[in-house]
Amino acid sequence: MYELINVDKRFPGVHALKAVDFKVNRGEIVGLVGENGAGKSTLMKVIYGSYQPDGGDITIDGTKVRFQNPRQAMDHGIGMVFQEQSLITNLTVMENIFLGFEQQFVSFGVINWRKMADAARAQLAKVKLDIDPSTKTSQLSFAQRQLVELAKVLTLEERIDGDLVILLDEPTSVLASEEVELLFQIVRDLTSRASFIFVSHRMEEVLELSDRIYVMKDGEVVDVVEHDKADKESIQHKMVGREVDKEYYREQKQKPYDGDRVLLSVDGLGFAGRFADVSFDLHAGEVLCLVGTEGSGREAILRTVFGIDRPDTGSVTVKDQKITRFSAQNGVTMGIGYLPRERKVEGIVAGMNVYENMTLSQMGNYASAGILRIGEERALAEDQVARLSIKTPDIFKDCGGLSGGNQQKVVLAKWRSGGSEILLMDHPTRGLDIGAKEDVYDMIREMSDEGVGIILVADTLEEAIGLSHNIIVLKDGEVQKRFTGAPGSKPSLYDLVHHMI
Amino acid sequence: MQGFMTRETLLKWAPVLVLIFLLLVFPIFEMTNAWAKGKEHIYLLDSRFLSIRNLARIAISATPALMVALGVTFIILMGSIDLSMEGTVSVTAVGFAYAFLWLGGTLASWAWLAIPLALLIGAAIGLINGIVHVKLRIPSFMASLAMGFVGTGFALLLTGGDRVRVEDPLFRALLTVRWMNFPIMVYVAAAFLLLMWFIQTRTKLGRNFYAVGGGEELAAASGLNVNRVRILGFMLAGICYGMGGLMAVGKIGIAETVTGANFMFISITAVVVGGTALWGGIGGVLNTLVGVLIVFVINNGMVVIGLPSYIQSAVLGILVIVAVVLSTDRRSVSFVK
């Protein structure tokens, strides 16, 4: 019924979707699995009209369609239930359900609330949710909100002719297991009204719910598995199934770390709702990778170690000094540097120039009595620009105008020149082109040689395996498995995926 | 040279171009008027607007507002807003006048201490502003607006509605003694502007203002004590308002509750028209100088060519909107790449 034929999508530097064929039949639940970056979210955005494909066709019942925006997709019966819930919490349930479509209840410019409540009740009945439609959304549990969201999408049924296709993006990530069961029951019952596309990191759930499963890798659909023939192991193999290029990740430059010098020690660290009981040591010259799916707690651990978040349990010890004050300021003083994932938000200050960004975390070293020694700042920046071959016309250039790779180099230069011995890197290569990525890999190796300890959340599993001395696999905030990764005896992708999902 | 006249550079220099345009447009108005009256020889040098006397008049009237606008520049650079200037100027002016008279009434005595005292009062009000904003987590515009009203009320309480005259000839020399046709207060203002420029470009504090305004989360993640920077910023602004109060008293020799009136609109207009971005991170005190000059050149020029004052307000209002629209576009350019 709904079909993508040969759909292509390119972004600058990335071929995100490569000739994807995708089909949903009436009343079917289709699963979609793949690693981070395999193209799942791009595919979903094409399906619900947020992206327009560069090539190929979208057809509904054999008729070609083209959506300029999600609203047009909705008019053709495509609805999306968002992972990050899109309900406005200070509005009531019924206002949320009919947001933007209140006109049907308006007479003489006034909303007939009773009529809207009745209509909302009918929608809520479809998802078997028995609540007063005039409840404020903020008073509902997450599971209830998820169902309201589903009810909101189901209003399409009355609004349009034809069949519905509903996308569920990670609908279970915030639900408890009995709530998941309830949601699945409702989804199954609703197949008489709509087809579903189900995206989840939890392999068991996809296997349980889906009639067919699309497996994606590198922007391609590598396999379509029927429910009866699906088994976890083979799907996981298909999701990864490629060899790591040793050269690319500078494996030949990987040297053993100094096992006697512990830079950072984390013991029983826990943060309610994010992660629990995490322990590890970081040594001089070591690259430690935290591996897991989105929301497995990797980023939260980095933020806590740096000091942005205060842990509920456990302790962090930096160079034999136990941390009692958790603040970013204290983290910097202890010699920890942090490369956040959102370079634009937390990495560089756009509007400030290269040398100003480089000394931002260490202005104290370049000032006497509050007055900056700008000459020294500039000398430092000139030196770092030359050493890291940062491509910028001069050090007075606004950092916001540099390319992503060069911005990342500026951030690295900032922490390294400030004497940070521990670096926390969250997706340092995200959004960089290949050349810039290799530069970052080189820099990581060089820093290891100088005795810097690095905790890395890598952009891909290959990157994690290729770069790391040790790997910790996390799932739902808990440590699942530890691997050591000396060159030649590195774990395979499959080993990791197996424990991740 | 390619890319020289980019949109960016054009916008950066737009305030200066506007100022130059204004400095030329008023004499041209004058000339056409003179022409209409049948004068035969018309020279730019004949312009009443461009006469030294008139330029000095513009400089004098702009001086107190420049002091106030410099203070609010730093606050806007941090992405906050401070609306306490009217109350702060009144309190510092009245406080200065009373202390000055009580301590002897002439600069030649201990009464000079009233000057640092006025700046201290300004800093103290700024400190309270900052603490209320940061520690009680109240949006800066609300915290400072409330403090401003408290200040105006306090000034009224002190004076009981009376005017306090400061007639010491030594203090009034700020206005009465002229070097090269400009009174001393203009040179004092210039020196203060230089000091603020030094703070902005050469000190940790100045750099921190830009960091907080350009990316507060990043500044925090780089180990900056953002709260401290904010409070210091409000204190610095308070000192600037104190300078504004002193200049206002120096200008007319009177301190009263309404000494601070009208500073809010004029100073914020000047900062924005000068090209400092309202969300912070872009701009600086030199922009503010240009902005203040634009505002006062318009005021003065319109008087010279004989336009009524309500048109001046309308023109200033439109100028603010144009300035914000232009600078907003600059921001989205850097987003879109």
C-alpha cells in the first residue's frame, strides 16, 4: 500500500539513503532496525515528509506522491509518534489531541468544549485510555502521554480517506516492561485501523511485535526478514558485518598504556534514571570507550565525571583526590577537559575569535590581576594553529566561521594547551568529513603518547573498536561487559552489538 | 579584493555610515532652507548644525547618557538586560549631592569623597541587582526593573521632592571650563569611555562578558563562574550609572528625583542602534559611542531644522526597529552558513 521505490537521499559528504525499497502493507507492523547512523532516522524523516528524497518514488496504492512537509504527509495518512514527546504539557489532553484542528468545534468563534471533550473521549477509547480529556497533560504518566500521542495521530482516521501509516520512534524507551506489553497489545489491536512502522533499539521488542523487519546498514536495506524466520543473532550479524580498517583508525600507532598511573578512578557511580553502579579506572595514555545505544548512559557518565551533573551514589577520584564539589569549574581545575557533542552549543563560542576560544578555559594563565596578556594568547594560538594545522586565515577569525573539523581542533587545542590530562570526548568526529576525522584520530594517538587519558564516546562502533584500549558496553545505564582491545586482539562489532541490544 | 564589501562588513559599519549620513543630511536641509530664502552663497561652513558650538552642545547633552549606555552595553553583551538605570542615576545623583554638601560643599575640601561614594552607591545597587537576578533566579529585566523603582522611590524619600543644588564652582567647572571649545566633562567622559574599552578588550572580565553572551553553556563547561561574571557585570553597570548621575549633576548643577528620567529608553536605544546584539556576544562600547551620537545628533539636528519633538521620538523608535531587524539577520546568516 505505502511504498518507497529506489529512494535516495544525500547530504553534503554523506550518502544517507542508497536506493532504498520499503513497503508497508495494510494492517501490517513493520520493524526497522540498524545501528546509530545506519540511516533509520533519515528514512523515517523521508516517510513522514520532513525530508524530500533526491531520487526514487513514494507511492500510495500505486499513485505517486510527494510531500513538501509533514503536514502534507499527514493529509495522506502518514502520522508520526515522536520519541521525544511532542505534547504541550500545560494544555489539557483534548487540546493537545486537536491542536491545530480546533476549527471543527468552533461555532461563531467560540470553542464548544463539550463537543471537543466528547470527540477526545472517542479518540482515547481507541487506545483504551480512560482519563478525563480535560486533564492537564503534565499530570499524566509517561506511558499515558505516549498513548495520548498515539490517540492524537489516530485522529487522522476521521480526517482523511484512505489508510493510515503510523511511525513509532522508540516508543518504549521511557516505559516500564508492563507498560510496554500494554502498548504492544494496543498496537496489535489497532492494526485493524492502521499500519505501523516500529523503530526500536530493543531487538527483542522488534522481534516480538513486527510482521516483517527491515535491517539497515550504511544507508542501505541489507535484508528484510519475515517474523517467523527472524532470529536475533542473524539480524545482529547483518546490522554490522563489516571489517574494521586498521589503518584508518591508526591502530599501528596504538601503544600500551601505563598501567601503574591511574589518572581517574570511578567507583560505584550512579545517577537516578540515567546509570547505576559504574566503576572503572582510567590510566595515563589509555583510550577508554563507552559503548551503548542512544540513552544507554554514555553521555550522562561523561557529564558526571566532568562535574556538570552531581551523582547520587559512588565517587570520582582524580589523581588520588576524591571529588567532593561537582561543578564544571572544579572539573577544569582538576585537569579534566570536555568535548561536548554539540560543538555549536558547548564547544566553541561563535562570535569569539580563534585565540579567544583557545584560552577560554585557562584565562587565569594569561592574565595578571585580571588584565589579559593578549600577546601571549596570540603566540599560543599561532603555535597551536601551526602544530595542529588548523585551517584559518588568521587567529582573529571568528570561530563560528571555521569548518567543523577545524572547530574541533580549536577545542582540542584549548584543553591540551591548558594542561588537561584527562579528556572526555563525546562524539568528537560527528559531522566531520573523512580527512578531518583522520586528523582527530591522529590527535588522539598523539595525546595518548603524551600520557593523556581519554574517555571516548565514539560516533560508530568501528571507531570505538579501532581507537580504544578498553571498551565498556552499557545498556540501559548498566555495565554489561568489558573488552580489552590491544591491536590484533580487538573485539568484533558483533561482540559489542550482542551486549548492546 | 573579493568579499570586501560583504553583508557582514556592511552591517558592522552600518552604524558609522548612519552617523556620517546624519551629519551630512542636516546641513543639507539647512542649505535648501537657505536657498529657499534666496541666499546666494551657501557654504557647508555656514551650517549652524556643524558649528563647533553646536557640536559641543551635542557632546554635552550626550555625556550623561553615554555613561549610562556604557553600563548597559556590558549587560546586553551578556545577553541580559538592565532596566534599573533611571532609579540608580537618581539615587547616586541625590546621594552625591547630599554627601557633597554635608562634607563641605566644595571639591577643595573633603567633599571630593562624595564622588567615589556615588560610584560606590551605584556598585552596591548593581550588586543587589546581580544577586537578586542570579541567586533568586529572577529574569534580569524584572529584577532590575523592580530595583529601578526602588531606587526612584528611595531618591524621592531622600529629597522629599526638593531639588538639591550643587553650586561649587570647582565642581561646576566640569561644564563651565572649556578646553578647545569643549567643556571638561566631555574629556572626562572620553577618559571613562577609554577605561571601559580597556576593560572590554584587555581584561578577563571583559572577555568573560563575551563568552557568557556568546555561549553561556560553553562558558560554564569551560570552567567559568558564570554567576560571578553576571554579578560583576551588574556592579560595573552600576558604577557607570553612578558616573551618569555625576555627569547629570555636573551638567545642570541640580540633583533631584527626576535626574534619572528618560535614561532607560535613550541608553538602550543607543546600545541597539550602535549595533550591539540584544541576545549578547556581539558589539561593544565603541558601538555604543556611535549609537549615543546617532541618538543625540538626531535630537539636536531636528531642533536645528525646526521639527517638533514628537517626530524625534518616532524617528528614534523606527531606528531601533531597523537596527534590531538588521542585526537579527546577521545572526541567522551565521546559522545558515
